[in-house]
Amino acid sequence: MKEFKELITERLHLRPIRLTDAEAMYDYGHRPEVARLAGFPVNQSIEECQHFIQMDLNKAGDDVRQRIYAICLKNEDRLMGTVNFAKEIEPDILEIGYVLHPDLWGKGLIPEAASALISFGFQELNLRKIEIVVYDHNPQSQRVAEKLGFSLEARLRQRKKIDGSYQDKLIFGLLKADWEKRHENSL
């Protein structure tokens, strides 16, 4: 089992989520625009966020593949969002998920955070493939997937009802071999 290691990028510090992050999580999680784009229900209280974090800590234990990373600005400790391997598809295929406080949208922080986790997944966890699942009403997340080198692999039509209308679920995939080629070319 791999040790949970903190990840540092140019502008970010990714650390394990803690119960004390609940208030900061509520600060963005109670906003309808965040919940709608992420496809989860609006957080109703700080206590609900504490419960969510505690459930994650209990479920994941020491399994780094299931832990949620808190996205913090470098040299700060306040949670501004999360990035994690949200779901195991196969032992060597994981789905990545992310959410960010809307005050920081459009600054390239999610691609930066996700890129660090993707590198960790391919290099340390020896994953064969990583997937990103978004809904078609969220073009920003679609652009994140494309910017990171993911390819659209599937469209599941009218998969989830969000704000009264059915949205298509889009599945993007990135193979380790393609990720390695992309990084060789960028060196």
C-alpha cells in the first residue's frame, strides 16, 4: 500500500482532507452553481460536510487510492476545493473527480491539481488508465479533461436529471501510454 503523500505544484499544496476543513467545504458546497456543475446536491450545513469528510476518512483509511486531497493555495492551509480518485473502475483504472471554490474558477487551478494527481496515479500507483466523468452542461470540466490530454470515449445520453432537465454523462479517458508520450514531447 502506498503512503499518502502531499503533492506540491507551482501554485498549490495538495494535502489530506481533515474534519477541520468542513467549514471551508461548506463555503463552496452550499452554492447552487457549484453543486449543479459538479452533479451533487447542495450542502445543507457544516455538519453535513463534517459527516461527508468523516465518511471519507472511515472508508479510505490508509488507502491512498481512496483519499480526498484538499486543494490549498501554496503557503496557505485553507481548503479551496478537492481532487481525488473518486471511483475504482478496475484495479488499474481510476476515475478522478474535482471541485473548486467559484472565486478561483478560470485560473487554471483544477488542471494543475488534477495533473499532480494524474502523475501520482501513473507513476506511483502504476495505473493503466484514468477517467474523468462530467455532464454536458459543464463545458468548463470538459475543457479541463481536454487540456489534460483526455479523449472523449463515451456519451451516455440523458443519464442524470439536474435542475429539471436530463444531462448527458461524458466519459473521458487517458491511457498511461498516451500520458507518457505527451510528457516526453513536452520535455
